[in-house]
Amino acid sequence: MTKGTSSFGKRHNKTHTLCRRCGGRCYHIQKKTCSRCGYPAKRIRKYNWSEKAKRRRTQGVGRMRHLNIVYRRFRNGFREGTVAKKVVQAPAAPTQAK
């Protein structure tokens, strides 16, 4: 039996499926753990020996739904409980029809 082409034809079972936390195809079906994020462990899997992997999923690579709001509030001094003043528009000049 060779190690190459003929062996590759026998590979038709999936060891990993989609992870519900990180979304990658990294969740090992038999081990019941994700090889990328470590799910179901509470802490996200990350190691200092893989700087690139940390960079790929660090803060600022997603939508940042909460942080974008915090940045906007920071620019306005985290004001709360105030209502914006109403802007009074000048009345429009009447147009003359010919």
C-alpha cells in the first residue's frame, strides 16, 4: 500500500464540523472540542507562540457593534440625560410663478 494517491481516495469521513462559537470548520466530532477557539471551554483558546492567529481574531476585526458606539460617546464626553436643542429653520421665501 502506498502513502500517496491511492490512500487519499479512501478519505471520505469528516472529522471536523462547524463550530457554533467561532464559525470555523474546526469542531472535532468525536472529541467534542473546537481546535480553533477551544469551545466548549469558557476561555477562548489563544497562545503567545502564534502571533498571527491572535491578530486574526483580535479586537477590531469584526463589526465592533458595541465599541463603535463607545467611540462616538467618547467624542461627545459621555453625555447622558440631555436632549438636543431644536433647530429653528428660517421660513422659506415664497417663489414667484410666471
